[in-house]
Amino acid sequence: MSEQATYRHPEKRNRPDNPIQRKPKWIRVKAPTSPEYHKVRELMRGLNLTTVCEEAACPNIGECWSKKHATMMIMGDTCTRACAFCNVATGQPNPLDPLEPTNVALAVGSLGLNHVVITSVDRDDLADGGAAHFADVVTQIRAAAPATTIEILTPDFKEKPNALDCFEAAPPDVFNHNLETVPRLYPSIRPGARYFTSLNLLFEAKQRMPGLFTKSGLMVGLGETREEVLQVMDDMRSAQVDFLTIGQYLQPTAKHAAIDRFVTPDEFEAYASIARGKGFLLAASSPLTRSSYHAGDDFAKLREAREAQLKSAAE
């Protein structure tokens, strides 16, 4: 990793140390050791690709990579934001790699993926926030692997009013943007973002491309209340979000936001039940749930849920 890529934003470097708490038994995972894990890692390195699985220190990397499921992170490994929960390096990013869309498509074909998730760092330095690059990746995957369904997990494209224009000619199957936390915690947890900017992005994506599924996620254990989580669910439904994911926040390092508490599995199950009652087509809620965790299986469930919904409305 380059010197530039390991630079940390001053706000992130100067945060006080928060001791990392011992994880409860329900959230501990084994270190990755499978041969498939190493094959996926070698493929990503060979094509000069970055994965959010590694950069964000995802606890599910061993399980997912053993099944050859990897979430590729485009536009580099350096973010222009400094969110208090995120382990991705912050600084001045490198220029976009023009070969990246082709290499992502090659990786999708090599892995034989039925469903792929593509995410990115924030690129506030680019005029469109990187939207055209995202759309190019979608186009290249469609050409190389037409049977593969595509899910994109995008930045908020704050102050990039024409960003969604790029996707109308190259729509994904799932448009995902995470709200991450409740509005009250944005100033300390997601200071570079605005809650209603993110919510409006999801709503506008659905309005422009009504055939796609929209998806968003929350981390819990940061100090939010149950009532605040339920209000975010209502806000998401008002924005016509189809799929909600809720997972436990895990503190990457002592310099990141501290864990307020570990939410119990029973509480996660309750959130999933409430979300389904509020009208989400699908809700995934567990301590280890992440945006791309079991994304392929969940996409199949989404399609089934929509078909059932349409059939019920026609009767």
C-alpha cells in the first residue's frame, strides 16, 4: 500500500483512544484459512483490485471468500471522508484507473458470480463523485457476464446533482446506499454526510429507475435508541426502500468511535420482525449482518417477495 493510501485524516488520527471491548460469544468468527480464500485474494491482487472486505476489516471475510463471494471497492483505497466508524484510509485519492471497469468484469467472470456487489470510497474530489465510473463498471459487467445480477453500494454523491443521470443508461439490479446510523449521531459518526441527502438519494433512485430494488443499512450499538431506529425505518419506507439491513457496529481500532453496547440476537430478530411489518420486502438483521453479506441469496428472496406482492395486488 502506498504512503498516500495509509495517510489518515487529522480528525481521525487525533481522536482519543477508545479501548476495544471484548466481543460476546455470538459475534466471534474464525480467522480465514480456506484455500478458496487465498485464491480470491490472489485474483484480486493480480487484477489490481481492492475489496471492501479487506479495507473495512469485515468479520465475514472468511465465510464469504470461501464461497468466492467478494465485494469489490472501486475508485481506489483512499476516501475523501473521515467517518468515525470506517477503517478505510482517508486522504487525497489517486486518479481513477481507466482499466478498473474491465478488470472488475474479468474478476466477476473468473469467480463465476451469479450476483456481485460493487462499492466504492467517497470521491468528493470528482465532479460527479465517480458516478460515471460506477456506471462504466456496470456496463462492463453486463457485457462480460450478462447473467450476473449487479448490486451497487454507492456514496451519497453530496453536492453532485447530476450523478444519478449516469445510471439511467446503465441501471444496476439493486441500488444500495447506507444511512449507517440515526440522524442524531451524524455529527459525530458521519460528519461529512447529511441524513436527508442520503435519504433523498434512495428516493430519487427509485423514482428514476422504478424497476430496480433499493436497499439501505444501519449499524447499531453506537448509542442510538430503539425509537430512533424505528423512525429511520419509517423514513426509509417513505423513500420506498425495499430492503433493510441491520448489523452490529464493530470498532476497527482504538481511534474509531467506541461501541456503546452489543445488541443481543433477540433484539436483532425483533428489529427484523418490525421491519417486515412496516412493509420492507426483505429485512436482514443480525449481529454479523453487513450490506453485502449473503447478497446473492437475498436478491433471490427480493425477487420472490416482489412477485408475491404483485400477484397479491392483482388478485
